Amino acid sequence: MKKSALLNLILFFLSSSLLAQPEKEFNKEEARDMIALCNSFCFLELYGTDSTIIPKGYVKTYTSDVLGMDNIYQIYQKDNIAIINLRGSTSKKISWMENIYSAMIPAKGVIKIQNEKFKYVFAKNNNTAVHAGYALGVAFLHEDLLLQIKKLNKKGVYSFLLTGHSQGGALANMLLAYLENLPQNKLSSRNTFKCYSYAAPMIGNKTFTDEYNERFCKTNMSFNIVNPADLVPTLPLNYKESNSFSQGLKSLLLEDASLGEKFKDGIFLLFDKNLGSAVRKLSTSVVKQISKEVGALTMPPYVDDINYNKLGNRIEIFKSEYPRILKDSTILQNASLLAIYPKASNGHFVNKELYKKEPMVYQHKTYNYYTSFLLKFLPAEYELLEKKYLKENL
């Protein structure tokens, strides 16, 4: 083979390899595809098929068994990139225990599940601490996940996107931290991991968050998409390091702060010790219940901290619009009632009490994250949607 032909062949393979790697930046089309894939689980549950929500070019190659606390993940492939999609909370009690088990444990340690030891590192700094429930979730998932990653490596796949909604988003963030802190002999150094989480609760203390942001957010390999009207990304309950209560009072006078948020800050600052103790006592009770479901657990000692912090690269989408639904649609056929209740210029009744109230969890729904993301970043695609919302979410 001539040198020029050999050089061209090498350049071709190098360029193909580069094209197959996730970009180190926020890619709105990539992010759109990830939240679409997150909807697979709810579409399968509601309709028995996810064919209408899976983006073109993505092929589902693997679905795990139910692992640990009712967790499941899927693997998709598109070209030479693999996507690990982690399911969020389910209606089962043990799934919600994973969320409620919110005491912090050291970000380095050992979790013992029956007779198996899970040695983990989620951060390098010794003062870092993480959510016990989500750390335990990774403990149940890690063995099967590592096996699947190695199988993909054998097929020449080394580029991975991690994604999930709600609890799945928290697990995606935790999984990124876990994979990037593995000893060198555990996985190929050629692997790259990029994370898109949606509606994720917080997962660690300030020291953990600072390290995570420095390593993964500043390098644009982790993005956290949230709806500001969604309560879940503000959980678990926490107190803050700064005296935000007194600052909050000043802010209230300036009318630039949320009363509810500042009141919560103040209460936590006044009772932070009692709150931390209550969280740890609750977590001790919860882990006993989890043990009854999954077998004996030995967890690391709790950290005296519940100061959860938000991860960086936080991208806000629009609040989902709740459609106007009359409590009693027969009013439209009643001339006397129509005469009593005036309508605005947009055709809606002025009296808001005639309409159903938005369910508390509406802003958190997976499909609403998808439609709101499109509305903000890809409005032309939003306009083409056949369904602006799912009737099951109303």
C-alpha cells in the first residue's frame, strides 16, 4: 500500500473516531434526544410501546433486570455512541425509600450488601459526602453496568452518554462521579462519559459539588436541566452555610426573593441540628426497611452534614403550561350560566375557580420536560408535536 493511501486510511479512522465522541459542550439536539429517551419508561408503562418517542437512529440494545430498589436502566446505540438511560422513581415503596434515605455518607467508603462488598469513590476530597440512597442505588447497579460497558468496549464503543429523569437523573450524576473515579484497571482509559440529567434531586454536600463542578461541569461533560417550577430539584431538604435568613429578610424588603424559600432557609438555620438529627434517624429507619427487601446491608457511618448543594451547568427550561380544563363542561351548554360567567378576550372564563387546578407533580412529569425543552430550544419542533401534553398527566 502506498504511503499516501495508508495516511488517508489512518486519517479516515481518526476522523470517524472523533465524530463518534460526545462534544464537550451543551448540544441542544443531543439533549433533546436524551430527554426523549428518558420518556421510554413512562411510554412503555402507559401504552406498552415507546416507538413514538424514541428518536430516529437510536437502537435499544439492552434492558437490565430490576436491580436493587426497583431500578432499571436501558442501553441505546447510535452510530458508535452508547447511551445509558436510568429509570426514575416508580410507584413501589422501595423506590421511594431510595429517595427518602437522604442522610449523607462519605463519598469514599464501602457498602456491604449481604456478603458482597462495594468499594466506591464518588470524589477525591476527603470532606465530600453524598446521598446515601443514591449511593446504594449505584451499588446495586454497578456490577451489571460495568459488565455492559466492557461488552461495548469489545465492540469498539468507548463513548457514553448518561441520562435519566428525577431519581434517574440523580443516579446519572452519581454514576458519572463513580465511573470517573474508578481505579485505572477497572475500565479502559479510552472511555469517555458525558451526562445529561433532568429534574434531578441534589446528591451531595458543598465540597462534593465543588469538586464535581470543577471536574465535570467546567469541562462541559455534565449538564443539569431543570424546570424552575418543579419542586424535586430543590430536594432533599437542606440548610445552607451562609446566614441567608437575615439576608432573606433584606431581600424581601427589596421584593426580589421568594418568601417560601427564605422562610425555609431561616427555619433550617434555626433548627439545623435538630433537622440533621431527624434526617439521620429517619434514614436509619428507612435502611432497616430496605434491608428487609434486599437483604442485609452494612452502610458507612453517617456524616454530620445535610447541606445539599445544587450542581453546576444548571439549564432552566420553561414552566409547562397547564391546559384550561373546566370542572364541569356542561356549563358550555347552559345559557343562564354562560350569562353569569363572563369571558375574557381569549375566550376563557374570567373566574379561574371554574377550571381544574394543576396537579402538584405536573411540572415534574417526564413528557412535560420534553415538551418544555423543545419549546425553549427547538420551538419549530415544538409546534410540530402531535401531543403538547399527555392526557394521563392531567
